[in-house]
Amino acid sequence: MLRYFDTSVILLSILNDPRRDEGLKYLKQGGLTSELGLVELVSYLSRNLNEDPLPYAIKIINTFNIKIMNINGLRLSPFGDLTEVAHLAINVSRQVKLRTLDLLHLTYALLLNVDEIITADKEFIKAEKFLKERNITLNIVK
């Protein structure tokens, strides 16, 4: 089973949060995140540490065997060449009504053909029906 981790659940591994234990159960099973997830993780660490965040990000990613994935390719659109991610996100946005970063995570998950999205972000509930129609399970850590 391919699972995609939204940054919110990856961050639970280092936060003092009541959802931490449940998040760790998912993280210990390993999975995928996108370049976006990595950038968000490093951004969070850089704002909350007084030292280089990269060793911490590497440790978190390696501890939970999270594979960082990217999507290559361009699509021609009325706006010119767009990345696959931007192209699909624009097309999906009307159906799911998510905030931009959540929409991009969902788009990566679709393009990576995952079976499951794990998040600690309740906002994703807006996309539950959309995901179910595509046989993708949504698990919101509570």
C-alpha cells in the first residue's frame, strides 16, 4: 500500500501534540511525500531552530523511511507550459476547494498513484468524496 504523508503528519513526530502517538503509528509504516512536503518541513525547522535545519530534516525523513518524490514533465495549457502538478491542481481545484498547499499535496498524491493520504489537517475532509471516487483512502490523524 502506497501512502502519502502531508507535512502536518510528519511534523507531529517532533511536536508536543495530542495527536503525536497516532501520527507516529502511520509514520513508522513508511511512505512517500513530495518535494513540497520536504520544503515545508525544512521551512518549519528553519523558523524554529537556531541552527542548520537540514540535518534534522534528513533525520526525520530517514527515521520514518519517507521517500521524497517529484513529478517531472510539462503540459501545454492556455497559460503556456505548466508542470504536471500545476496543470492537474488547476483542474482539480474546482472540485475539492482546498487551500493552495493542501491542493498541491493532494495533486502530488494523485500523480504518485497512492492508495492513502495521511494528514493531520482537517481541511482535507473537503476532498474526502473526491478521493473516495478515486479509491484513495483519507486518514486524518485526530
